Amino acid sequence: MPITIDTPQTSDGKAIFIPVMFRGDLHSLYMGFGDDITNGVRFYGPELAVSIAEVAEQETTVEWQYMEYTYLAGGIMTCQHAVIGDYANYCIGAPASPATSNPGSGDYGKLAVGGGINLFVPAGYGGTNPDWDLDLEETLNANVGFTKVVPVPAPRAEVEGHDVGTGFFDWDEETEEVTFNSDGTGDYNLFDSDIKLVQFARFVLLGDTTYDMRTPSQKPKKLLPHWKSRVVIYNKTDRSSGDPLNVAWNLHLAREDSA
């Protein structure tokens, strides 16, 4: 028996398709502030703007987070008094996951992956020693729901025709729980060092204009609340006798709670 699917139609019977960027349970909004992670208050964190005066060849950094996962679709940046050589960078990073030393009696070992970075693995995996414990339940502070340990996306692999993760940990977006994956098919890993995940802007040269960095056909990127966003503004010239370099940016995001 054929399955009938009701779809919106025009008066002459043509199907109506509406392209959307976000899931229906998410709210699309623009934000010029991060969240106040310390006190657990949405929208009242760091201002996404800088005003730079009297410094030359110096970087100014703004770093922020959100209390829950978000989807990033782009943003708008406005500059004043920029000169040739001023630029902006924007990246997302995952802080190191804290661990407790427990030589010979821990649940996890450290597996070197290069560059002084170690991956937390089950004790004995790859010949590692059981020297470390991880608290998968402790939250960053009493005012947020996400954990101190920081999930980092694991590579994907095809196993028996199925696309699976290759990590040792999972993260649940609803409960915010991080759990150990004994099969090694988890979506995430934990590391003992900071990890740069992605760069959304790299050496964007600044001018006295507004940059619209939204792409309608781009799939929004999911950002975990554990991760930190960082914008670095490089000021090329000494501004002690002139106007300051002013840069502000508003991000196009979606999140479940926009109140």
C-alpha cells in the first residue's frame, strides 16, 4: 500500500519547500555577548567587541563560551579606523580535560598522539599504564550543567558497513553527561592538552566597513558548551595620536533556550 505524505502546496498543486538552517526546536538569534559562565547567566558574558588605542603590533584577545550547546551559522563584523595590516582571527578550541594522578591504580592511561598531546584511553590500551583517574560527572562549576572534562570529536570509521565513532567517550546533549565507551566506538575523546578544533576566520584583513560572514547554503556547526570561542584582533600601528581601532561582531546562532 503506497504511503501518502501530506506536504504544503500552492493553490495549483505545486509542492512548497522552505529551506531552513536550524532544527525546529532551536531558536535563531543574533548575539553580541557570550554567556556569564561563572554565574550561570545567559547573554551577560564578555562583550564581543574591542577598542584599541596607543599600541602597535599587538594582539588583543576576546574569549567566551555559552552555557549550552549552540549552532553557529556565521556573523557580522563592523570595523572603524582600521588600517592596512590590521586583521582578525576567529577559532574554536577545547580546553584540556583535568585528570588526577593515581600511579598504578588509575582507570585510564595516556597515549601520546604527538606535539606533547596525550589521549586518555582505558588503562592498558596501547601499553599505557593505569596512572590516571577522570571525573566524568563533575561540572565546571555549580551554575552550569556541562562537565569539567571536555569532549573532542573523534574520527569516524566504517565498520561492517556502518559509520561509527572511534572515540572512548560519549556525550549526551540532553543530559549533558559524559560516559565511557568501552567498545571504542564513541563520538568523542578526552585530551590532556588544549586542542584547536577549527578556524572560522584566518587573517581577515580589516577595513572601515561591515563584513557579512553569513552564507545561506552553509550547514551550521554545532558547538559544545565546553568549548571556547576566541577572536584575536591584531593592531598594526601606534594609535596614540589618532583614532582607536574599534571592532565589534555579532554571531548568528541557534540555541534551545533564548529567554
